[in-house]
Amino acid sequence: MSQRIRIATTSLAGCFGCHMSFLDIDERLIELSEKIEFDRTPLTDIKTLGHCDIGLIEGGMGNTENYELLREFREKCDILVSMGACAINGGIPAMRNSFTLKECLETAYVEGVGVTDPQIPGDPEIPLPLNKIHPLHEVVKIDYFLPGCPPPAEMFWTFLNQLLNGQPIEFTYSQIHYD
Amino acid sequence: MNAGYLGLPTVVNNVESFVAAAMIMEQGADWFLSRGTETSTGTKLLSISGDCAKPGVYEYPFGTSIRKILEDCGADDPQMVQVAGAAGTMIGETDFDRCISFDDVATGGSFMIFDRSRDLPEIIGNFIAFFVHESCGFCTPCRVGTSLLQKRFDKLLSGRASRLDLEKMQQIGTLMKVTSHCGLGATAPNALLDSLKNFPSMYEDRLASTQFEPAFILEDALQEARTLADSGAKS
Amino acid sequence: MNLKAAARLGGRIGHFSIDGVRLPFREGQTIMAAAMEAGVYIPHLCYNPEFTPHGSCRLCVVRSNGRHLAACTTPAAEGLEVESHTDELQEQRRELLQMLFVEGNHVCPACEKSGACQLQAVAYYCGMLAPELTYFYPQRTVDASHPDIAIDYNRCILCELCVRASREADGKNVFSIADRGIHAHLQINSSTGKLRDSDLEVTDKAAHVCPTGAILPRNLGYNIPIGKRPYDQKPISLAGDVADHEESS
């Protein structure tokens, strides 16, 4: 058997919905596992990133940790894929772009319902938020985009099979949606 | 404009045309045809400005080379000539033998000279900013394209661009050229597109890398958070 | 005589072609009007056959005699050969769509128009996977002052269909475009600038022609569930424009 394709995945400012949708390829995961193996991913709980053939990233880019991780994925993955609405245009997290960071943090940590000891966190351990959420392609070069909130399971299946077989990536009408 | 004076077809000419018409009446058509080239007859008034000893309004027969004009007005060290205004044609040294005519370098008369002391990217940035301001906002490619070009060009000017940004600007400019509603949008990217073609090394020198460069500066994007975290830690 | 008048009068019949397919047209008809009548789809956003063509979105860009033209404002002519569904034009349409997506704040997962939105539908049809440009993330507002109609300016693409519908069909003048260039924006012609203080009514045509989720009649957002909406089922070339569905809803 030839060497299996190594895949890493992560979620930045995302909800893991893209990951859940990926799992919705159901029993075909077994078939897929003959061709691929996972590196860093929440699916296996592997925490360190090695050299990979494909990196799949969901979520917008909103803080320093996101930024570093995204750059690391770009460095270590031959093919980098922006998956889901948040990765592609900031999505729901980017709705905070209509407000200043001060307004957002005060709403959450000062004025929020049930907040005790109200203050904006300043611990150096906590990643700093950027003043805006950005799509991934504004930070690193992205090779493929999988739209959707989340991208449907069929889109993942189509994409990985076409990529693994060296075919051009083509989606059917029902696989492309932005919601 | 959908109708002319009193709702009738109306010709509006500029002073230069009236002068030409009057001269033709006085001297005859043959006299007029004896100047210029076969397809661009007569003469052209050029408003010469910029880096030359003798700026002013010059009259030349069509078919005169840019090099001749530059010599006449005392442009000692020309780097580039912008012919026909911000939406016109950008001529570099290798094209100074091209001629003013309808078939070659067409012009309404504007002739701006920039010598070697000038920073061309900065000048092109000015042209791009001019069209961001001039776009009326009616059609998509001009309204959005002018601002997209400005963002990318500012990135280039601040030394944060990669070759991919040059390719993207080329793509956006080309789209504006063919899909804009009017001539303004179609010619707004001219200075950029001409310079990408005629002065490629100038752009290469400015690139941060050949690979990808981020669209924004991380440190700037963290300013707000740092201020908030500092004041939070103090309180 | 203007195009609309000629088309109304019937006019002489001629023939032209789109992508090699021969189509009839009545004298004075635009390429778009003739194509639509013949059931040939050319992508568009600011065009609606009921109103004066605008030619601003540029999505209907076609090619003829080596020139790019807007199909919605260019008259059809005898023997004219038009290209529309070529790789080059579809690519250019995707680029125009990307511009519209990054210019505003189009958060499809959070929009009640999703699945019935023409901006989305045309982008699906043209095969746009992502807007690969730098986002503007403009600061825009929502006007929920009117009891029956809401405006979310984040989603406005400046097609001016509401402007035209209000003037041409409703005999009112509720909307206009203010400012220029990238700052151009839709505004309400009322003393406060609020929709509540305008004379817009939910029965007005202008409340039902928006191709995106910018102008929405209230209280019926999720009558048709996500997944069962026109463009969830079929591409826009088969399902028709948003305004057609508004009519029947």
C-alpha cells in the first residue's frame, strides 16, 4: 500500500460545526481512513502539528493564537483549505466587526448578565483579540475554499476524493451554498 | 446627458477645435492637411508641465515624437511622461520614440513630465487615489475596484506586498477596463496597468517577498486590545 | 423612440444569436429582454424587466464584436453574435460578485433571505466559491423603525431596484442614492431619514424587488424554511429571479 495522505484540521474562531459536518460522511470515514491518516486534529486529540499534505481550517482569524496557528498550518501543510463561512469571510464571528473591540469586551466582561468582578481581562496568558475578525486568506495563501455553514458532508467527500485522485475539483449545484 | 440645447442635437467644441476650424476657413483644407500624418491631420496643442525648463502650451504637428517634445521643452532627465492625464498613457524611456497621434499615443493635450528624482510609485498612488475620489459609484467594477486597487497599492507603498498582490492588481485593473459602465472606470487603472508593464523592475524592488504577504499589519490590529488589556490590568 | 416604447409597440422581428443559439428579438429590445423572453439565462442583479434598465451591477456582461457590453442596456441587432456563457465571462462575473460580497457585510448564515437571495443565487450559478479579496467590513446600520418593512444596509448592493420601483411603479420617491464612489449608499427620502417617516407601505412594489436581504417585509422571514427555498432547490437559471417569487409569496 502506498503511503497514506496526512491531514491536519483545526478550528480558530469557529464552532466546530465544519468538523461535525465532515464526520457526517458517516461510514465512508472507514473507507477514507484507508487513504488518509490524521495529524493534529480535534478528531484524534493530537495536539502537535507535523508536516502534512492537507490542512483543513475552520473559523475566522480573531486573536494572536489564531494568527500563530494559521501561520504554522501554512508552513507545515502543502495544501491549505479554508473551510466554512467563518474561514472564508469571517462569518458570524465577524459580526463583531461592526463594533469596536472595547464595546465587545465591555459587553462580555463588564456589563454582561451575571458578571462578577467586572473587568476586561489583561492576563498575558490569554491571547490578545484583534480589532477585527479576518478571513483566513487575508493572513496566509489559501489553496482551496469550501463554502457553507457548514460545508455539506458531500462537499468534503467530493473534495477529498477528487484531490486524492488528482482530479480537478468540481462541485455539483447542491453542494455549493453559503449558509 | 440625453439631449442637447433646446432638446435638439448640439455640438459642443473646445477652443482648440474652433481655432482649427477658423484656420481651415482662412488657409484652406490643403494647408491643414499638409501638417500631421495621413490619419492624424493638423496640429495638436500640448499643455506641457512638470520637470522641464520651459513648461507651457506648445503646438506640434501630429506625428511628432515624444523625444522631440521633451528636447524642445528642456526636459533634461526624463523618467516618464504621462500623456493625456491621469487616465492617459504612461510612457517610459523605451517608448520615447513613439509619436503623438490618434494611431499611436492619443492625447487631449495633457503632457506631464516626471524626471528621475521622482518616485514613480508615489505618483501612481496619487493617480489611484484620484480615481477613488472621482468614481461616481454607479457601477460595481469602478466603485469597488478603485478602492480595492488603492488598498493593494498602499500595501505596496508600505513595503508589505508580494508578487501575488501585483497579479491581483493586474486582474482587478483588467476587469475594470472591460466591464466598467463608462470611460472613467475603464481608464482609471491605466496608470497602474501601464506601469506594471513598462516599469516591472520598479515594482520588483518594492516587494517584501515573492510569496504571500498578509493584508494587514498584526501589530496595528492589536493596538486596541493592548490598550484595553493595559487599562484592565491597572484597574 | 426609446427601447421600452419600441418593445411595447411590437416592432419588427429580427434575429441574433447568443452562444451560437439563434434567437428572435423585436426591434428596440435589449439583448437581455430578448434573451429572457426566449428563456436564455444571462446572469443579472440590477435588471428587472418591469423597470427601466440600469446597467450598474455589470453581471450581465457579454461580448460581441470583441467588445464587452451590458446585455441589459445594449439593443439586440440583426445578425449580432453575442457570447455569454464563456469561461472568460463567467470568470469576470465571479470577480464582480466577489467585489459585491467584500464591499458589504453579507453574512449568509445569519440572513433570513438566505436561499432566496439573488446575490447568492447568481454567485452559485457562476460557481463562486469564495470572495478572494480584502474585505471592507463597512460600518452600516439597520433601520427597523417601520412596522412592516425593515432595511439592513449591510446587504445593499446599490442595484437601485427599490429606487426605480418606488418612482416608476408606486408613484412615490421613497429611496435615493446619496454620496459618491465607495461611499455611495441607499438613503430614505424622509425628514428623519428613517423608513417609519417615509410613505413606504408594505403593499408597494418597492418593498418586494430587493434582490438581497436589504429590504425585507417583516413577520414572514421564516415562513419558508431554510433548505426549501427557491435556490436551495434549483439554480436561478431555472428558478427565476427573486422578484418573481416575491410576487407569488
